[in-house]
Amino acid sequence: MSGFDDLGRIDGLAQPELDRLAARARAALDWRRRAEELRADGEVDGVRATVSGTGSLVDLRIPTPACADGGDALAERVGEAISRARAEVARLVTRSAQDTFGEDSPEAGTVREQWEAGARRRPAVLRDTGDAGPASSTPPRPDTPPPPPQGGGMW
């Protein structure tokens, strides 16, 4: 539980403590901006994925030879390249949090835990079954967004 779960506790704080908390909040906002700007690459057999400090894919390079052995193999390479890039950006973001807040700080611990949890999730590869749409071994959950429109277009 953080110190801000009971906002009534702020009323009794002295100015030096409020100043310290404000400086800490500014440091956290500045760190977040810097962390989001980080980039990391992952590469598998020439397929290169670049992710941002949030783990979002920002660039994907696929050389023609990487396509030679079919779509399934390419999809696996893409997924693995993204996973490697996310693992590297997780290391960079965690190190940045440790440098900013202290190695054993609660903030750095939270960042590390969140990235470790995210690193266990691998990008899903859906198999295309032609006109029937993507195949999945499990039915979609109710909170799963609908598939993209057929023939291109926006969501």
C-alpha cells in the first residue's frame, strides 16, 4: 500500500515533507518520459523488431530471404524477435529505474516485477485459414476485441 492510499494523511504533512514528495513525483514523471523514449532491438535470422520503452512494436524489418521457408516460420521469427526486443528493453527500463530511484527502491521493484510478468507473455501468432478468418485453438473471451475487417480497413 502506498503512502497515497489515504489522501487524508497529506493534510498533516509539513512543508519539507511535501517538497520531498513533490520532488519525487517530478523525478518519477521525468523517468517515465525517458523510459518511454528507450528503444531496443531483437533479431532472429535477419528479422529485426524494435520496441519502445513501453514494449510496443515501433519497427519491423523483414528481409526477403527470411520469407523463403513460408509464413509459419516467418511468424515464429517475428514473434521471437519481438520477444527478444522486449526482454532487452525490460533490462534497459529496469536499469533506468534503479539508477533513478535506487536499486532496492519500491519503484524499481515495481518496474522489475511488471516487466518480468510481461516478458512471460509471448506475442500470439494466429493461423490464417483463408476466407474463414484466423484460426484459434480457444474461443475468444468476451472482452477480446473483434478481428480486423476483412479486406483491410480500420478497426
